[in-house]
Amino acid sequence: MTGFFRRSHDSDVQPGYSYARRHRNMITEKVTVLDLREDALGIPHVRFSVTYESPTADRSTTSLKLLALRSFVDAYRDRVA
């Protein structure tokens, strides 16, 4: 892998870190970073799990997703413990 993890805004993303964002319809989207990898062109990507939770639902939905690192950083800014 190349040194793309050295950029300060991107280096905050690490496997195991979680982020959350709330939507207007009271749904909370929580994501957990599973791993970081580069595609065949050297573009860094984040593979992560997504869980959607709602105060009115008894269960949540989880799925796996993949985003370019830049898109992930733009979309998920609020890290949670």
C-alpha cells in the first residue's frame, strides 16, 4: 500500500472506529470501519458495516458497504466511542 494513510484528515479513519449520523426522520446511522484498502488504480477505500436504528423500531438493519476514503470522510464526520 502507498502512503495515503499519512494525510491528516484521512488518517483519522482506522479499522474498529465507529461513526454516527442522525437523519431527520429520527433514524440513526451507525458505521464501523472494517478495513482500509486500495483498489487496482491505487484509490483508497473503506469497507464498513452500517446499522440503521430507529426509536420506533424493535430491530435494526445491518449491511456492508464500500466507499472511497474521501467520500467516507466527507459523509461520516462524527466519531463515536
